[in-house]
Amino acid sequence: MSQAGGVPEVKSAVRTVALLELLAARGDRPARLRELSEELGVPRSSMYALLQTLVEHGWVRTDVTGSLYGIGIRALLTGTSYLDGDKRVRTVRPYLDEASDALGETIHLARLDGSDVVYLATRESHEYLRTISRVGRRVPAHAGALGKALLAERPDAELPLSDEPLTACTENTHTTRATLLSDLAGVRARGYAIDREETVPGIAGFGFALRYDTPATDAISCSVPVSRLTEGHQHRIVAVMREVRAKIETLLPPTSRDPGWR
């Protein structure tokens, strides 16, 4: 198997990445050797050797019995380095504070990664405070305001979605391509995306693509409990978020990505 440019993949590296991503996706559910071996199609002996190597270097952790495995602290250190080294994340953070102070609601920054969005920064509302950080977590792009704002920046024929039925996060999530495309047409017309309890029950969201890339890869959003979402508050949210987006785009023109990551 070859990558773009004809460079052959390194099998051991691919296997290591697949293992780390699987453990990360499991969150607080540690896995046993047998589960990991079967999930990745790797012989138990090879998987055991790989796990022991990663445990030794801090990328995987194991319990006192040596039978359960989870993601290690080195993954956190690497993820933090990604955020600290990204000029755009550093630039946007103060404007998340500005929007949160102005609106009293939760504000997010996220980036499109394949068919998902990944949270890069969050400013939580003092009235609706989560005890678990969203930074680093993934959400299907079709399921919320952040993702739909970014999908709408792309032609329908170029959406990064599989042909499989769309995954439902709530009973309001789009599960068919037809309904999603209709929604995206509305996003393009109004200039921002609306999430009405499509990701989390009881929470609405308003997403705004940051157009310093073409097509946009980053977006900001405001999340608000539907119990507080009056028509007047919605107008205020849209006005503030549009103003914040304009400030960010002024500071981060299309040439601002350094050193040209892909």
C-alpha cells in the first residue's frame, strides 16, 4: 500500500497509529489484549509486543494486573503541543472570551478532520458548566452547527461524507443525505448554521465558518440551552458571532497559515 506521492506505508507505524486511535476513541473504557487484537486484525503475540513497547514509553497505560489497556499520558502531551503550536488557535482564543463575555453562553472553536469536527478550544458558560472538557473530542460534522457551517463551504458533490447512513447523535440529527443537503442550502443562504438539539438534547447551536482558508477548515459556534433561547437572544447571538468572526478573519488573512501545514 502506498501513500500519495508513491511513498510506501510503514506497516508498523500504521499499526501503531491505528492502536492509539482505537484506544483514544474508547475514552474511559479500557480494552483487553483480545479485543484489540480482534478489532485491528493483529496476532495477539504481535499486539502484546506493541502494547508493551508503548506502555514502556508512556503512550499506553495498563492496570496493575497488566490485562487492561488505555491511552497514555504522552498522547495528552502531544495533543497539548498541537494546540500550543497552532498560530490560529492562539489568535482565536481571546475572541472566544470576548464572545462568551458578551453573550454569557458557551463558545467553541473546532476544525474539520475528515467527516468529523474536532474541538480545539472552548469557553464554557457560567450558567451551563460542563465538568468534562470538550477539547480534543470529535463530533460528526453533519450533526452540529460547527460541522454544518464547514460542510456548507463545500459543494454538495465534494462533501467528506461516506455513502453509509449518517450517524444519529439525537433524534433530531440528520440521518439522510437529502435532509442534510437541504439544511446546508439554508446555511449558505443565511451565512451561518443552526443546530436545534442535533448534537445534545436541550442544546441549540449557531456555527460560523472562519474563511481564512478556501474551503474553510475552522469554525466558531455559540451553544445555548433551548430553555433560554428567545428570539431576541438568538438575534443577539448571531450579531455578536458575526462581529467576532469578522475580527478574527481580519487578523488571520488567507496567507496566515504558517508554515503551510496540510
